[in-house]
Amino acid sequence: MKNFALTGAAGYVAQRHMQAIKDTGNHLVAALDPHDSVGILDRYFPDVEFFTEYERFDRHLEMLRHRNSDKRIHYLSICSPNHLHDAHIRLALRLGADAISEKPMVLNPWNLDALSELERETNQRVYTVLQLRLHPALIELRNAILKEPATKKHEVVLTYITSRGPWYQYSWKGAEDRSGGLATNIGIHFFDLLMWIFGDAASSSVHWSDRHRMSGYLELQRATVRWYLSIAREDLPEQAVAQNKSTFRSITVDDHEVEFSEGFTDLHTRVYEDVLQGKGFGIAEARPSIELVHTLRTTPVNHERTLCHPYLLKRPGV
């Protein structure tokens, strides 16, 4: 049995990590969050030590390490706000533990180089959660694409609308310097998926960018991609509204919908199973999407319309 600690315990995604730690037969010994609404811990690990101050959390984990305690941590699961991932990964490595970081691993590509050096110095590993790469339907799609001639190009349209209320802009998620903006915070797992299936990005452009929407165009090795990300409820299509859904995701390849709405329930557990066997996704796998989203958020907006996503053509003033 391995010991885990976790940062960002009050966050939405932390519960999936708690479930994965439990599912794999391991133990959560310490958790951190500046917010104390973490009663969810009782459902999974009622005896976990909880901290609201980073310094006390750090001191506690150091104490466990120095005492060579049977509770010293082997892994640190990182579910904290995006801008803290780099610092929390460094904490894990300094403690002699591996890191399992939610996406994005870091906000800036150059931070990956420093983490690679730390991996070598500490002989520890940094893993990230790229769970869509483990979805059976998406694995099947990738395998089919890889069997085609390398010169064949597909037309892909990505649409992801996940409506958020006013709270979003008041939280760290609405601050680009902390979240990385929409492309990083809500889009990175889709960009990683598309590059994993269709190859690295040869070029990119951004056709729209504000606090609620972002849209653009990608040229990948095996596909062109028109993409649209939104947290605006009014962007939801009629079928989603009629079903009282707050989220709509769609990926079409040559006008054919890729069906992957099911099969998400145990993907974090699958990620953890691979990590525990030393086979998880690391810095090399995380790099392409981190480089891409950094490029997208620093690219001037080009209002050209011939290659834009269909939603931009439908929205007045956009």
C-alpha cells in the first residue's frame, strides 16, 4: 500500500483523485486546502490529516519523511489551482515523492525544462492526468487514424460549452495569470487529445478571445481543426437546453460525430493504475498541449472568417 497526500482537497476534481486512491487500495494521509469545506474527505479517508495552511502541510510531510514513518508519502496528488501546480510538484520531488498533477502540469512551457532537471536530480517522476487518452472509443479512433496514409487530412470541428455562472470570473479560474485562460483551463484536455490522435500542431490562429469564449483554427499533421470553447450559457445548443444540460461537447471528424459521452467514470482510476506501475503520462506527453495553449493565449486575435468555427458565423457581434 502506498501513501498519498493531496493539495486542493475542496476542489471539484479532487473527489476523482480520492476515489482513484481508494480504488487502487492506497491511503491518503494528508490533505491541503485554504478552504475548509472538505467534508467529502470523510467519505473516503476519515482519518486523513487536514491543513488549511501550506506551511503546516509542508512541515507535516517533512516530519513524516525525517522520521522514516510508515506514513511518509510516496505520491502527492495535485488538484490545486493551475498556477500552483509547479510549486506543488517541486514540493513532492523535494519530499522524495512522485507527483500526480492535474492538467495543466504547468502554465508555461519553460517550467517543464526545470521540472525535467529536478526529476533527474531527485530520481522521482512527475505524472499528469490525461484521462481521455484511456477512453476506449478514442483509442479506437486513434488506431484507425494511424492505419491511414500519413498524407490523409481530416476536417475536425471541436465544440465545448460548459456554462458557468458569475462566480467563475470572481474565482482563480477567471484570472488568466492563475488559470491560463479558457484554452488552458477548459480546453487543454481536448487539445491534448486531438494532437494525440492527429499529430502535433504545424500552425494555429485565434479568431475570437474574451473572458467567456475563445475560438480558432489548428493545422495538425493529419487534420485541420476549427475549435470553439465557451462558458456562456447562451451558447448551449437547443438540444442541450431542452434536456436541461449545462454542458455540450462535440467532436466531429469529416462531419461524423465521435461518440464518447459514456465511459468516463473510472478513467482517473485507470490513470492511477498506470502511474503505480510506472507507466503514467509524464512531462514529454504533457509538453505539446502546454506549448500549444501558451501559444494560443499569446497570439493576437485574427478576425478572418473563412476558416472559423460555425458558431462564430451564427453569433452577431462575434
